Amino acid sequence: MTFKKLALRAVFAGTAVLGLASAQAALPIQHWTLANGAKIYLVATNALPIVDVQVDFDAGSRRDPAPQAGLASVTSAMVEKGVRAGKNGEPALDQNALGEAWADLGASFDVSAGTDRMSYSLRTLSDPALLGKAVALASREIGEPSFPDDVWLRERERINAAIKEANTKPATIAGRAFAKDVYGVHPYGEEVTEETLARIDTATMRQRYQELILPCRAKLSIVGAVTRAEAETAATTLLSRLPAADSCAPLPAIAPVAALAAPKDERIPFDSAQAHVFIGQPGYPRKDPDHFALNLGNYVLGGGGFVSRLTNEVREKRGLTYSIYSGFAPGLDAGAFRIGFQTRPDQAEEAVKMSREVLAKFVAEGPTESELKAAKDNLIGGFPLLLDSNRKLIGNVANIAWHDLPLDYLDTWTTRMNAVTAAEVKAAFARKLQPERMVTVVVGGK
């Protein structure tokens, strides 16, 4: 192992034990826009000699054509399979050569795609020589992916095998049915299948890349031991190999998730020891002003583990399940609210009935003052743990950037949580959830 890799491992290991004094929610977020239209969000901190960068594009699965569901996911995976010969005369690199190059630098680079965005993540030491080389290599992966045909054919077979295996599991079947029932024709409800994979080739990936991955659409979040000038140089270099756009017209609008007009109940027979149950409906977009009230209320309802109402009523008092939870998944659009649990098939109907009753009562009455205080104590007390490493801090900064949240969001988080009242929680849940119009999916039993 090289000295650089040993040093980097030691420094990166230290990021897991930073206290709040090092992470500092009070560190200011600097924000500006490059000449190419890219938006930069920087937290400069010398707590450790490392730099984390996340580059986000509106290129998640919600942009996939329905017949090619999964395109965003496989495109992001293929970005890391090789780069073509560079415009500056650099040789092409396959996946193995890229791995060796990153190992030599003692840095890491990853690409992923979620529902809303495609993300590129770089982590490197802040030493100028290493930082420059890492940024240059990352710029090649971002701007010059080769999308090799032979690798894609192999990857497609591997993914197909994984899909076939997943389709034998009740959890997969339940999740797919729930998403379809909640989202309808909205892209949030689409899922990759063998049929959609068969319609995806490397030409499709290249076309999608050219349409969506443009400098003017990038949001770059940077945390670490760099100055603003160094951050601007790094950001400019990272995007320098992408094609310059003559114009940066807004991407086509996506119709919002539609509210449910009526309840939907789906019972899917499956020979399994446990029935898998999901109950829910569309929730809310992340920018919704009710976010803090809904977070606190959900902790009381089903997000607080053993102290939640659902656990107390469904597990503790009646023994109908080992664990049960509730949660919202807000994104650019209304991600789902979901109650989830497993139970014996012969107990499924009773467990569903009790879960619905607990939900309806909570929406109608809201939390008690003591429940709300306990939720605040737990969430506010745990807030420093959301910022105790560079990796966690970059995630928070990237979310602020992606959802256009106020730059002082981390500074005001505790104050805003403390200000929420029980009446506000009740009102927020009444606005967002209609217990009489829920999707219920049960997979298991006859």
C-alpha cells in the first residue's frame, strides 16, 4: 500500500469521529454561479485536510422514458466503466485502469442515480498536487465516459439475473405494487424490468447524457480545506469536458404526483411465512413549509422506534408484528408516505385494521404535548450527529443546494424545530394525509 493511501485512510477514518465543534453547523455556506451557469455551494473548513465534492444534475429516474425505466440507474453505473481518449491527448482508460488511477491518488470517485438526480461524488486529500490530479481525473469520468458495449452487455445480464432473483421475494412484489398504486402513471412509480432493460443500449445512454448532463444544469457542493478561489478552479475543471450548451432552456416540466381519489386495496397471494404490508399515499415535496411539523409528527406516529404509537399499539399491546414504522420520502415531488411491517398471514387483516386506526386517530388528534416534547428532545439532541463528519456535512449541503433551501438552513434548524406546536403538527398531518384514501398492499397468504 502506498504512503498516499495510508495517509488518506488515516485522515478519512478521522472524519467519523469529528465532534460538532469540528463540523460546525455555523460554518457559512458560500454560494455563487459560474460563467457556464453551474451553481456552487461551498463550506470551507480546515478541520481535516480533505475535500468532498458532490455534483448533482436533474437526471434521475423521473426523467426516464417509461419504456426504458432504469435508464438513469444503468447510465450512472456505466459512467464508471471507462473513459474514452481525452481531448487533450490522454489515453482511453477501461474500468481496471480507472480503478488503479484512483488507487494511486488515494482518492475515491462514485456515480449514482436516484429518483430525482444523478450525483457524482469525489473525495480526495486537499494537498494541491493531489487535489489537482483527482479533479482532472474526475473531470474525465464526468465529461468523457466511453459506455463500452461489451461491458454493458455483461452488466445487463447481471442486472437481469438480479431482477429475476428479486422477483421471487415478497418484499419486491409488495414494493412494486405499492409504488404503482400510489404514483399511478407518474415516473416515481416506474420500475426497471427485464423488458425495459432490453430497450436500453449504449447509444441511448450517450444521447441521454448529452441532453441532461450540461454544465449549466450542475449544482456543485464542496466541503473541505479549500479557499473560494480553489473551489472555483476545481468546479470549473470538473465540468470542463462536458459540451458547452448554446442555451440552457429549462427541462420539460413533469406533472405532479396526483392525489388519490379513492382508497386502493390489493391482496396478492404468496406462499411465505410472513405477509409484507404497506399502507400509504402521496406525501409532500421537500420544499413544503410543513416539513418540520411532519418530521416531528412522524416521529411520534411511527418514526421513533419503540416509543412510537404504531409500535406501542400494534407490537407491544397486541403482538401483531416484530417491528413497524412510518415515514415520508419527500423529493422534488410528493414522495410517498408509508407505513410498513411484516406479520403472520393469518394476522394481516387485524394488523392492517389496527394500523389504520392508529393513523386515523393521530391525524384527527395530533400528538400530545408530552409526545411532542419527547420527539423534539430526540431529534434536536441527535442533530449534531448529522454534521459530525465531512461526509455527512457534504450530504446536508448538497440537499440544501438541490432543494433550494435557505443558506442558513443548518443554523436555524434547531430553532425551527423548537418552534413547532402540537396544533401545527395536527394541522400539517390533516393537510397531507387522508386516512380514508390510503393504498393498502398485502403480499402473503392465500
